[in-house]
Amino acid sequence: MCVLVAGFYAPVAWADPDGEPAAADAVEAPAPPADDGRVVSPPPVSSKGPDGWTLILGAKEETQTPQAPLTTALSSRDYVVGGTFDGSLWAPEDTDEPNGTIEVGYQIGCGVDMSTSNGVTLTGTAGVSPSVGLGGVDVVSPLPDGLIPVLTTPVTGGIAIGLKPGIINIVPVTKKEFQGFAPWVMISNFHIKIDGCVGQSFIRSYAFLTRSTKVSDQILAYYGETKVV
């Protein structure tokens, strides 16, 4: 009997094709890549003025990395930004070098704004309320038997949070006066911070290229890709 039992059980244990794979054969899923802050810049924009001048403005190698604010407040936003913003000016014919300005900065949108509201305030009321109640003992009183005066002092309190609809914060970084055909601005490892921002926030770069003459200004605006933080 012992021999027969061993004969029946041995093949079953040996030929089990549906057994679980060994732990060594398990393959772990790769971890998601970390956010390196890189932002894909939109194509350059251009504008042609009535006098034939063409302005071109764009950006490259943009980075926008969110950082933990020094205040550790949930309503603060801190970013490290960078990028190169290039401008080009083309004349219809040989002429003198143009004059103008190139301005670069960032726009930060907040879902809820606390910077222009009353913030967090404490509210409360207190008062005195006289009344007549039913007494449990007999007292000497001009009032009918069983009634005695009752004096209560109700006190209530609460917290009020002042919130406003979203707001766009404009943070200018630099405004450069130039003379020539190819102005540019390069930003590296620059911190920008705002306070009073609650909820989801958005950030994007902007640049303004202006060609100035004695009788006119030609302005071209560029806006980077919006990044959700």
C-alpha cells in the first residue's frame, strides 16, 4: 500500500504545467521617468509691418521646474525656469540698424486667489438674552408662582476664508534695449515665486519684441506652452 500511494502521487507533483512561476522569473515594471522640467516651445511667430519690416520671435531649450517654497505654505508657488528667447528683424532693403526692446517674463495662473481677499478671519458674537422660565423651587417673586427670570449669554464663533476667482500673475524677468538685427535673452536657473495661490496652477513664458522708430512702434508677442502644475 505504501508503494502504490507513492506511485500515484509522484507523477502528479512532477508534471504540473500550471504551477506559479518562480520569483526569479518575475519582471518588475519600470519606474516612470522623473520630470526634468523641459518644455516644448511652440514654433516662432512673425509679423510684417506696413513699412516692410519683418519681426520674428521664438524660444528654445525652455525649462520650468516646480520647487518646494521656502515658506512651506500651501498657497505659495515657486518655480525654477530657464530658456533662450531669440528675435530677428528683417529690413526690406539696406538700412540702418533698428532700435527696440525685448522683454521676457512668465505668467502664472491660479485657480483660486487669496492675495487680494481678506484671507482667514475669525468671526464671533456675544450677547445677553433675558427670558422667563419655569422654576423648580418656590421663590419669593412678584411673578406668578412657578415662574422665575432667566438670563442667558449666548456666544457663537466661526472662521471665514476670503476666496476670489482665479487670477493671472505676471512676473517680468528682464526688458532689454537693443540696437541690431538679432536680439536675444538667455535665462538660467531663475527662481520665480508668488503667494496667495490656492488650487491648481498654470505657468507659461512670454516675450515681447518691439521695433521703434521716430514715428512708429511694431510689437510682436510670443507665448510659450502652458504647463499644468
